[in-house]
Amino acid sequence: MVKEPFERVVVQHGATVLRVCRAVVGPVDADDAWSETFLAALRAYPDLPADANVEAWLVTIAHRKAIDVVRRAARHAVPVADVPDRVLPPQGRDLDLWAALAALPTKQRQVVAYHHLGGLPYDDVAALVGGTAAAARRAASDGVATLRRTYPTLDQEES
């Protein structure tokens, strides 16, 4: 079995990785996490077995890079000229989805992102977030139920 060229891997899985990064770190830092994911993947790709699940591998790297982005942001203060009276909503695409996901508890948000946006099976999700596949399935179910109750327009958009 021959591996695909890395450029094709980026084209095939780039959107999935970006959705996962947006769900985990938000739309502002998602591009950084996405870039760092594919830089790390490019370095490791030659050693990846030809029969590996490339999408699961990339989502795992994205998970780790997203955590790195969150940790880095927590360590660095960002100077601003004027402190706003209120937080402004993020700008860009997927705002309803980001707002809905951001309101979920951390574990539910991660499980929904990795399973529903990243396409990982529950066993792989459990390995990423800790716990069992059954616990991951339950967290995803609870998260999706909350999303449907809180943001009914998301269900209508899927139809």
C-alpha cells in the first residue's frame, strides 16, 4: 500500500482538522492550531505506516496542538489600548456552532468535536479525553441534546 502525497492529505482532511481546532480553541486561535497540526504532521508523515488511519492521526495531533495553543495563551498577557466594557462575539464563519459548542462543559465540547466534527470513533475519543468509549458516547449524547435544546436552529440547518 502506497501513502498519498502529503498535499493530498491536507486537501482531504484540512477542513475536518480546522473544524476540530475551532471547536476546541475557538475561531480566533483555530488557524494557529491548524497550522501547527500540519507542520507537525508533515515532519512525522514519512514515518507513518501506509495503512494508518490518517484522519484519526491528524485529529490526535490537532488535539495536542490545540492544548498547546490554550496553554500558550494562558501564559501570555495580551496588551490592549482600551479594555472593552463587554466581550465582543468572534467574527467569521460557524459563529452559531462556535457559540453553541463554547457553552458546553469542556468534556462534552471535546467529545462532540472529536466524534461529530473530527469523525473519530468513540474508542479513539476516549483515548484522547480519558475514560471509556461508553462515557465518551454518553458525553456526546448529552452535548448534542443540550445543543438541540439550546440552539434549535442548528437542527433545522442540518435538515
